[in-house]
Amino acid sequence: MSLKQKVADAALAREFGLSDDEYDRVLAIMSRTPSLTELGIFSVMWSEHCSYKSSRKWLRTLPTTAPWVIHGPGENAGVVDIGQGLAAVFKMESHNHPSFIEPYQGAATGVGGILRDVFTMGARPVANLNALRFGSPENSRTRQIVDGVVRGIGGYGNCVGVPTVGGEVNFHSAYDGNPLVNAMTVGVARQDRIFLSAAAGIGNPVVYVGSKTGRDGIHGATMSSAEFDEHALAKRPTVQVGDPFVEKLLIEACLELMATDAIVAIQDMGAAGLTSSSVEMAGKGNVGIELDLDAVPQRETGMTAYEMMLSESQERMLMVLKPECTDLARTIFEKWELDFAVVGHLTDTGRIVVTHKGKVEADIPLAPLADQAPIYDRSITPLVPPGPVGPVHDPVGLEQSLIKLIGCPDLASRAWIWNQYDSTVGGQTVRRPGRADAAIVRVEDTSIGLALTTDCTPRYCYANPKAGGAQAVAEAWRNITATGATPLAVTDNLNFGNPEKPEVMAQFVAAIEGMGEACRALDFPVVSGNVSLYNQTRNPDESARAILPTPAIGGLGVLADVEKHVGMAMPESGTLLLIGETKGHLGQSLWLREVLGRETGDAPMVDLAAERRNGDFVREQIASGAVLACHDVSDGGILVGVAEMIMAGGHGCELEPPQSGMRPEAFWFGEDQGRYLLAVPGDGQELLSMARARGIALRVLGGIGGEGLTLPSGATISTPRLVAVNDAFFPAWMGVDAFEAVRS
């Protein structure tokens, strides 16, 4: 081979996202120059998106086991025991870059992809959630992205018939060029009918089912493993196009086939499509696989082997079947009007061999494709400690501060968003969005309830990644606890900037450390997840800005008796109690940002022992029937939490003065962790005595009743005024008539 050709080949490899060292490794494995299709296979399988080459070392430090964990990381989704022989199957994944390029389809196909991860394992999806981060509302493109993403999530989830029951939405200028769209799905399966992805049985047929293959999504995985730049919007061909109606058919056909004994292994065609599904199935099973691409159903003419192997067309699955069950499977999928094709078989060669039109287009040993994939120990720079909060003064008083906070983009009612989602389809949703700290979904035909949430506070993670990582886990645990459910496990979506930047890698490592400590202290293991790196946008001047570190946590808990849960709505009467110690932490608080215009200070620390002690006590009291409503204290502090309970329930509260010696703004708006607001009947003295005996900080905040929020000064903010302020942002910003955004 000429020097000119070698240079051209190396340049093509770089264009595909392989470094020079990685390409040299490919050459050593192949002992020859790879074909275009082979190069494509290596590039996607060794991409950050598929190989986790920068994060794998650190992910291994997270706790992943517990007596109730059936399957942890390594399968399509995590699986936990929820009782009565049933299991919850759940996972969260990102579709960040596609959602910037094409907001509607990027978000829609993100939902479709995570649904497939769950029903691939034999579970019927019962709930969707999301965690969304957008740029500043003042940015010219943010509104368009928000509109497209919300419509995409609603359009796909509503049509496929799975309720969207919860999530979170925040805004910050750090996401201007790189929004985050993290989608989570939860399903339910019988514990004895969980399906895995490891292929087995030499000679067994490999079957393609679902939609036809097109050219959409080619190199989506490698696109998601690189920084964005000003040309990002030109990458629309790398964004897949979804069809939720086909997905619904695919769910029903797969579950029908799973009721038989036909399936040996099954994998959805997600990132890298046919390549990743075939390589991962054969690799996990330590077998070889041969594919005949002439048999692949195609919706476009003249497709090459490279295009078919790299396409990320949606609503497709790959299965290994028992040979005698092929006709049965074909009958089921043809009944549901889906494509069904035998596209290959398993071999004992340990290689993936791809043929097209009688020519071998790829012949790669599988073991080194996985075992020799690069794992990097990226450089880490010492993190800069956060600066001081600085002088603090209250320029407007409690009433105006509260009005400012509940009307700001991060705390305004999300009714405009969740009203576009069908949160009750299927008839098992017990608590819709905005009614409790976690969504509650009944497991059909049982008394079991699932409590579901997504949580993260990126401004904490930016100031102090370790504390922020711990806080994200603790808040998910706290939100589940506040309903009365027992937290079981988490899935995560770790969104960070370019890992080749030492400061970004330092954020990632510290956040993982904080998450791990919290998961261990709270018996809240990580059973599945996703890493999304390179969330960093290059400007025309070559400067780059990373997103805020955003380790989103999806939490799942269980109620043996769903009827024993509580919501957050303020009841008609009783006493409002505060559990947890209040020191008045204002660093990185929303009050500091929204009222004083500063993003300074350290994140609040999480006392994990106190977190566990307080949460276990709250859960016990809810189970005993001693609690009428519960709401955790988080963004905005105590006063915002009280206002949210009043707006949810329509009943008021009269607050007592704060503890002596603390400035009012620090007490009412500080964001100390591990705290809950409890509405209880009577005067609460029995709970106070119990808490003291167990060393738990508990105090009376005020009496429940009346028509609004009465401040310690005696001033009252009416409930209609609170609701009007809280409801105003999204309809005004999106240009929607107020009557179209009536609270549900």
C-alpha cells in the first residue's frame, strides 16, 4: 500500500472518530487495512457512546448489588424485586445531541429507545419520566427547543400508550448550545420471565423484526461522542425518525412471543443499530455470528453494507430463536404487520461475518472488538474550591422574595408541559405530576405501588461535584420516602462535558464518588444507567463551554399497599412540622440567584447519617397513618415548599416566627438538606416526643387552615395569588392563552 493511501485511510479513521492510536490498534487486530464497513463497526463500537472508554473505570466503583437486585448493570435495563413474584425493570438514557439538532424527533426517538430497552427484557412498560435541561429563556433558540422536545416526548409516549408520569425541567445558560433530554422508562415483568441478551446455540437463527432499515441515524453514536460546533444543525441526517404506532405493535408482538419458549436472546437495535445488537449479543454469549444483509428489510433502494450496519432506524429488534420456533415467531409478527426476516445464524468461530450481494463486507474477531476497546484513565486537574457566598442582605422581604421565586423559570408550574403528556393512559396512575414528590403507579391487578422520580441539582454539582452527586441521590431517595414508599434502586444518566478536559473529568470523578457514598449509605444501589459525555459546544472562535455537570438520578421505590401513600397537598386542618436541622445554607440557593443575582458559595452538604435517620422516621410515620401530607424541602427552601403544598391542596397555613438568632431569609430560603414538611392531625406533640427520643430534629412551623399563606409578620398571600404567579411563566413565554394552561 502506498504512503498516500495509508495517510488517506488514517484520515478517514479520524473522520469516523477514531484516534491515531485507536486506528493503529484496529490495524493490529485485523492484520490488514479494514474495509469501510469494518471501519464503521470499529468506530461505533469504540465510540464513547458505546464503549464508555472514559467512564468505565469509575462506574465500576458504584454499588450495584442488594438482596432485592435481580439484574444490575450490563443488561438492557436494571431489574429489582417488588414482591409477589414480580419485578420492576427500568433505565434512563440520553438523547441530548439529537434533541438540539432536531428537537421533536430527537426527544421522540429518545422515548422510543428507552421503551425498547425495557420491553426487550420481557417487561410491559407502565411509566415514562424525563429529566430536561434547557438554555436560558432569553436565548433566541431555547423556546423552539423546549416546544419541540415537549411535543416529541408527548407525541411518542401518548401514541404508544405509556403514561408520562413525572420528571423535572430546569433552565441555565450553560445549556444554551447543548440541552439535555434524559428519558426513563419503568416496566413490570414476572421474575421468572426475564429475557437477556447473551446469544447461545450454534446454528440458531438470528432474526430481525420491526420496521424496515433506512439511512436515518447513520453514525448517530459517533456524533453523540464529540463536541458540538456551529455546524451542528447541519447534522440532521444523523437524527433518527420514530413511529410510535409501530413501536406499540412491536411491544405487543414481542410480549406475545415472550409468552412462549421461542426466544433464546433478544436485543433492541439502539445506538449503532444492527452493529451493536449483533456484536453485543454474540460477544456476551461467546459465540460467533454471520449476517446476510441481503435479507435485511430495507425501505430505501441501493443501501450499502456500511449503511445497513450503521443505520439507527427505529423500532427494530434482533433475536436469537430456537430453530423449531421460527415459523411460530413469523406468524406472530406478521399478524402484527411487522417485518420478520431471518438474517443470519450463530457460529462457533468467535467472529462477526457480514455478507452482502455475495461479498464478505466484514470479518472481525469479536473478542478483541470488545476486550481491546480502549479504556482511558483521563487526566484530572484539582477542582477549584467554590468562593464564599459574600455579604447577604434581603432587599425585598419574605413576601416579595417568595413571589419572585415561585414565578421564576426553575420553580414555575410545569402544567403547560405535563398537560401535553397523557399521564393516566392505562388507568394505573395514582398520583399525577405535581401531586406528590414522586409519581405513584399501581401495578395492575395487585396492591403494589411504584414510586418514581428523577432528580439532580446541577448548580450544586458545578460548585462542588462530590456534594452535588451525593445530593442528587439523596434527593431522589427523599422524594420517594416522602410518599411513604421504600426506595429500592436508581438508574442514572451522567451528563458531562468533554472528558478530554481535565477539569471536566475531575467533575465526573468527584460526582461518582459522591453518588457512590450516598448509594451505599442509603442502600440505594445503581442497577442501570447511561453516560453522556462531550456535552460541550465549540464556538466559532474555538472556545468551548461545557454544560453544568448533571448526574441525573432516576429513583424507584415500592409500596406493598399503594393505598398507604401520601401526597403533598396541604390538608384542611392540623399542624405543619419541619423534620431536619436548619442552618440557613444560602450558597448556590435559588434565593441567592433570583433575588440577589449571584451564583456563589458552596453547595449544601449532605449528612448521610441524618438523611437516613430522618427519612426512615418519616416513612414509619406515613406507614402508621400519622401523616396527612409530606413534601421534601429542596429548591427555594422551606417557604417555597410550604407554598407548593398550599397550591397543591388549596388550603392555607399560618407560619410561626423562625428560630431565634437566624436571619429570616436564611431560615425560610436556605437549602439545607435532609428536611421534610409534614402535615399531621392535631398539634403534633406525639410526633415531637417520638422524634426527640430518637435524636431527630423536629419543630412546629405553624397551624394548617385558612385561605392562604400567612407569614410570621401577619401578612397573608392568598392562594389564588400564589397560583396565578406560579402559573404565569410558561404560558406567557410560550405565547399561550392563559385559558389553555389551566392547572389540571
